[in-house]
Amino acid sequence: GLLRLVREAHAANVRVAIATTASLAGVEALLCQNASLTSMIDLIAANEEVVRKKPAPDIYRWALEILRLDPAHCFAIEDSNVGLRSALAAGLPTLVTVSDYTSGDDFAGAAGVVSSLGEANQSLTAIAGAVPANGIVDLDFFETLLRRPATSTLLNS
């Protein structure tokens, strides 16, 4: 569902960034497998940009500063507790997609926890929190989450 979501964001002029603890070379090697995806990414914030790595919020804060974005108008997608803590500490509401490696992690504070971003022929499985009614994470779902009142489980910095 990630490629679908990035295409949707690009078509709607929504900025997309990658904030990772991986190296820039590693991210670029992964992205080169799909040139169309690379052209839709506005910023790659890789581990070389900051001293403190996730769970510190530094990589997200750096990306927000470079893109001149307010975290209240942004959303993070993470896949681990460490990433979730980093995004929340930067003030970003966060959706978590679990993997076999992170399914047992503590995702307290996440706006939602899902099995995947979903596709038209394969809906996601809701694990916790908010879930899209149509079974697919799309821009409308993120807009709905950003309009929801803050809860005590969301961190603000």
C-alpha cells in the first residue's frame, strides 16, 4: 500500500519525506528499484543528518525544519516502538504498520495500529486505535485523524 499512498499524496501535492535511521546510500539503493517512487519523495532524512538516532526525535525535527512544516499538519507512518517514540516526541501523530519483527512491540500513543496500509483487493487488519472505514489507509483517513481532538495518549512537544 505504500506506493499507492505515495502516488496519491504526490497527485494531491502533499509532501512526502522519508525519516530513517538507515544511511542515505541504503535508502537510495532501495528506492532505485522504483524510479517513479524516487521522483515523488520530497526529502530523504537519513541517519547522517543527525547525531542522535531514533528514538530521539531529531531526524523528524530536522525533516520538519528543512521542509518548513508544522508537525500538527503532518503525519508519520512507523513500524516499530522506537520509530513511534521518535515521531511522537517530534509532535507527529503516528500510524503504525506492524511486521513479524515488531508485532509484539508496545504501540501506546499511536493514533492507530494496522497490519498494512491496505489495497483495493486486500483490506488491512485493525489492531488498535483508529481504522479507515474502507479498509485502506488513504489521504482522507489521515485528514480525519488530523481533525480529531488530541487525546491523552498523544505526546506534544
